Amino acid sequence: MIKASTHRDISSEPLDVATKAPDKAANLDLPPQESLLRRIGKHPVLMHYNRLIALVVLANLAFLGFAATSNPGGLSSVLDLSTLSNLVLAHFALAILIRQQYVINLLFWLATRAPTSWPLSIRWILGKVYHFGGLHVGGAVVGTVWLAFLVRALVFHVTNGLPGVSIGTVTLTYALLLVLILMVIMALPPIRAHFHNRFEVTHRFGGWTALLLWWAQSVMFINDQRGVLPLGDAVLASPSFWVLGIVTVSIILPWLRLRKVSVRIEKPSSHVVLARFNHGVTPFAGSSTTISRNPLIEWHSFANVPAPGEDGFRLTISRAGDWTGALINDVPEKVWVKGIPTAGVGNIDMLFKRVVWVATGSGIGPTLPHLLAKTAPAHLVWSTRSPRKTYGDALVDEILTAEPNALIWDTDTHGRPDLVKLAYEAYKSFDAEAVIVIANKKLTWQVVYGMESRGIPAYGAIWDS
């Protein structure tokens, strides 16, 4: 572990560091976990992301139960073709709009308006705002189920010679269902993890295909159902036209800001690069930017690191796969960017009076902007291999200048630490209210659960983007 010494002139040379034996953290006795009943809700399986998925499902089951019991004709009298179509529309509108960058920024803005004087229990829940992706998954999956019911109802009408449904509408709806089922399958966590590039391509091109099919199917369905109304009037009177219009604008907006921009790459080691941008955008601390070398195939999101008082920003990119490895090995002069800086999990730090940041490796990237901007009183615990050799003296000195008491654990010297114990020690010594973890999935969930099962608010990425 290294800590900054404040007795040297940092303007002329790297900050001095003093080694501190890791035994204190290693021998720390963690407090017992809460009772099984209290901590079961803190398990990753029951995290708020999954609760929101369950909420969408339960809301639909409640609707079905109410419809079945409150209407003499039962479900069949309620779930007519128009109702089924609107249910599909509503759920996919929810799934798409909740992922829109402006909506995400609004959600974070609303959640972080709560003052730190509010009870910690309320702020603890508000800090889970970044789990909104559960609404995306719930809306998409349940919407696909409703679409299957709509297909069944349309086929029933056609095979029984009932009016108001054409073969064209059935064909387009079937095609839309198949595309969406493929997207749902590719998004299943095990498949997504092993075939991420295929998932991304399927999601992008499948999404665009689904949108075109959805427009064609909606217009044809409106034409089938319009009766004596002129088609134009029927389209304008249909909620699907307006909702689809909003959804389409939402999808197009980020692409309207697509541009190829210059990037200046600094390579402190073969493991990491610092990418510097200055193309007229200075993002806020806690936001992210997506970049690509082929905008139709693959996008990657990285935390923005703006420097207070300076234009532009940096991205810290570590070797973590084929794409990042290729970028480090073959440094580009320009990359593609799109959309706007989008809020991420770190923004919830302003809900708390004092925060402990726990980062591993390149997790320092999303952490550093908060330390620089001082968005909340913070203490840093950073576990990484050979910090100066890997990330360079300039970055390490910048970290130590922003947080002189930072605890930097050199894994090459001391081995891998018990991050749960380190996080708890820092939480107690800093008198913090919350812990924010930026690490890989296994460590993040381990530390988050290790804290929350002991009654300590903790937050970390959930890998749902």
C-alpha cells in the first residue's frame, strides 16, 4: 500500500510514497452479517435490477387478474386485438425509452436531488437508481410475450374468417416476433457473456429491423382496423403512430451526434492508454462516452475524466479484451463518438456526506473524476499492480494530489487484498455513509454484498448496458 506524503514539492517531481504494511487490514475482524431475514434481500439475485423486472411481471399478472375477475366475459372480452397491440406498444416503449441517454440523465438528476440531510434509508434506496435497466429487460421480455399473444389472436381471426385482419398483418407480426425472440435469446446472460460481439450486432441490426417491421405492421394493422375512416385519419388517431414516433426519435437522437474526432493517445505501459479528447465537449464528472472504430459493428463505453477548469476529457482504457487490446497495440488518430455524456453509477456519491471509493486496476478511471471534482468528501482505496509502472507517474501523482490519504495497494508487492476488509476498514476510519465499488463483476458483487449484508450502503456496476 502507498500513501501520499504532503512534505514534497509535487510540481517538480513525483510524490513521495510511504509503504504501509498490509497486516492491519488483513487482520481486521469484520462485524457479523445481519440476520438471514434482513440480508436475504441484499443478495445479488434480489438486487433492485431484478426487482424491477419482477415488478413489470407482477404488474402484468395483476392486470390479468383484475381483467379476468372484473369483466363478465373474462379475459377474452378485454384482450381484444387493439388492447393486445397497445400492450405490446407500451412495454416496448418502456424498454426503449428507459435506455435513452436524456432519460437516463434525468433519472440520475431526479434521484440525486435529495439533500444529505434526508434519512440514510431513503438515500440508500435512491442510490439504486442505476438499476433502471430492470425496466428495460422487464418491458422487452413481457412485451415479447404479449406480442406472441397478439400473433395467436391474429392467426385465430384469419383462420376463422373474422374481419379486421389481413394476411400481410399476420406475416409482419410473425416476422417481428421472430426478430425479437432472437434478440431476447442473445441477451440471455450466459449467451451474452460468451458471444458479446454477436449479441451487440444482433441487438443493433435486429433492433433496427424490428423498428422497421413495427412501423409497417402498425400501419397495416391500423388499415385493417380503420373501418370507414380514411387511412390518414386513422393513423393520426392511433396511439401507436405517436408512440412509435417518440420511440423512433429516441433511437435516432444519439446517431445524429455521430462524428469522427481526433484523439491523442498516451501509453504509460503496454497494459493501459490514456485517450485525450478535445472536440468541443467537456463532460460532467461521473459521465461516460461511447467510442468505436467501426460505428456499425461495435461500441465501447468508458468513464470520462474531465479536469476541473480544462476543456476536453480523458478516457482510461485498459487491456481487457480483443477490442481494447487492438486499440492499445494499434493506436488510432481518430475514433467515432456518438450521443451525449451519460450519467453512471458514480453520480450517486452526492447523495452521501462521505463516501469510500474502492477501485481495482482501470476502475480508477470512473473514480478519478469524482476525486478531482470533489463531488462528495471521499476516501480512495485502489488495488492495482505496479501503479506507477502501469499507469505512469503523472496519473498516480494526480490521484494522490486529489486524495492525499488515498490507500493504494500494489498487488505486485503485497498480493491481492481482501477488498471486503479493506472497504470496511476505510468505511469505519473515514466515517463514511456509503461505499462505491468499481471493479470486475465478481469483486464488485462480493464487496457490495459484503457491505450491504452488514447494513452498509454499497453500490457497483451491474453490467447491463
